[in-house]
Amino acid sequence: MSQQKNLKSGSRIRDWFKSVKIFKLRRRHINRSLSLNFNLTGRILHWLMATLILSTMFIGLGMMTSLSSRPWLIDLHIPIGVAILFLCILRFLNRIINPIPALPSDMPKIEKKMAHFMHWVMYAFMLALPITGWGQLSAGGFQAKLSQNIILPSLIDQNPVLYAWLHDIHRGLAWSLFFIVVGHLSIALLHALVIKDGIFSSMTRGKGKIKKETKRPSA
Ligand code: HEM
Ligand code: HEM
């Protein structure tokens, strides 16, 4: 008798957990389609990281082309690159916790899929670049210095073959990301200046300033 009672209350608790979970998922789905803009944290992180990433790329290019400026450019490249790694983790967490705006309902499915796919590709690059940069320093037996006093631990043991590999991978990733960003920027400007469907403003504006004529879905 008491065993039956226990079983009943156990299944009731399970049902309650299930309904809370479904409710949460539903609420998240509704929020996701209702929100028109990326949240403030997402927007700040996007523009801050865009500035840092483009700066690190040009600093990297300078490091490889000017022998005299190389030491101070490396001292700048490493801390900015490591900051990008931490900001990327923060941005990823913000993105999965908070709803993001839905793409316009009249946008073809394949374009929507491509847009989301490219966003995740950019996340992968934003993570892989600092890791291969840090990894190549460790494999080459160099220190990853953030400042005179702050030196990061080695990621891997010294290994000349791995160093050469990571050096080339880091370079390849940096230039690939550069071309991806040029494409991303061109598409963003196309939406801002020609299509005017609210995609660009979702990354620049707060909730209160959305124009009425935006074609983004209302639900
Ligand atoms: C998103 C972040 C980063 C970007 C966009 C980036 C970009 C670049 C670029 C464009 C180069 C020059 C490649 C070439 O033409 O050969 C480079 C080289 C390099 N980067 Fe990065 N990097 C990033 C993060 C890091 C981090 C976090 C570290 C170290 C902790 C690092 C360490 C290095 C090193 C050691 C070199 C090669 C220097 C040399 O061999 O002379 N990078 N990076
Ligand atoms: C290094 C440079 C950049 C990187 C790595 C980057 C990356 C990203 C990523 C990952 C997203 C998806 C949203 C998110 O998860 O935060 C995004 C969205 C967006 N980005 Fe960028 N971005 C860069 C530069 C730019 C620039 C220069 C512009 C504009 C001129 C721009 C305009 C936009 C817009 C309008 C969106 C929203 C698109 C949508 O709703 O699908 N981005 N960006």
C-alpha cells in the first residue's frame, strides 16, 4: 500500500517537472520569435569583438611585415587575442541563455539556414584563432605574456612539428575569417541600405526604437 503511494507521488513529481520544463521551453520559443533585437549585452559584445578582431588581424599582419615594430605588436596581439577568447565564451553563453530575434518571415528558408550556419562558423573561428595562437606559442616554447607580470600557462608541451602546424593553421584561420567577415559585412550593408528588413537594426538598436514598417515577424 505504502509502496503504491510512493510510486504515485513519484510519478506526480515527474509530471510536475515535465510540465515546468515544457512551459519554460514554450516561453523561450515565444520570446525568441517576439524579440526584434539582440539584447544590449549581445550588441555591445558584437561591436566590441568586431573592433578587437579586425584590430588583431591588422596587428598580426604588421607583426609579419615589420621587423622593427614586431616586438611591441606581439605584446599587443597576445592580450587582445586572449580577451577575444574570453569575450567569445561570454557571448556564446549570452546567446544561448537569451532569445535572439527571428529572421524575417519572408526570407527564404535556405537563406535563413545559411545565415545561422555562418554565424556558428564565425563562433568557431573566434574560438579556434586564440586557441591556435596560444597553442603555437606553447608548442614553440614561447611564453604567452599578457603583461610584464601576467604570463599564461602553457597549453601544450614543446613540440617543433606541432608549432609549425599550429603556426600555419593560425595564419590560414586568420585569413579565412577575414574573407568571411568581408562577406558578412557586405550582406549586413545590403540589408541595411537596400532590403531594409530590420536585420541590421536588430544589431544596432534597442527595443524602443524599432520602426513600424519593419518586416520582421510580430510573433
Ligand atoms: C581572434 C584572435 C586572433 C586573430 C584574428 C589573430 C590573427 C593573426 C594574424 C593575421 C597573424 C599573422 C599571420 C601571418 O600572416 O602569418 C597572427 C600571427 C600570430 N598570432 Fe594571432 N590572432 C589571434 C589571436 C592570437 C592569440 C590569442 C595569440 C597568442 C596567445 C596569437 C599569437 C600569434 C602568434 C604567435 C603569431 C605568429 C607570430 C610569428 O610567427 O611571427 N594570436 N595572428
Ligand atoms: C570581426 C567582425 C565580425 C564578426 C566576427 C561578426 C560576427 C557575427 C555573429 C556571430 C553574428 C550572429 C549574432 C551573434 O551571435 O552575436 C553577427 C550578427 C550580425 N552582424 Fe556581425 N560580425 C562582425 C562584424 C560585423 C560588421 C562590420 C557588421 C556591419 C557592418 C555586422 C553586422 C551584423 C548584423 C546586422 C548582424 C545581425 C544578423 C542577423 O540577425 O542575422 N557584423 N555577427
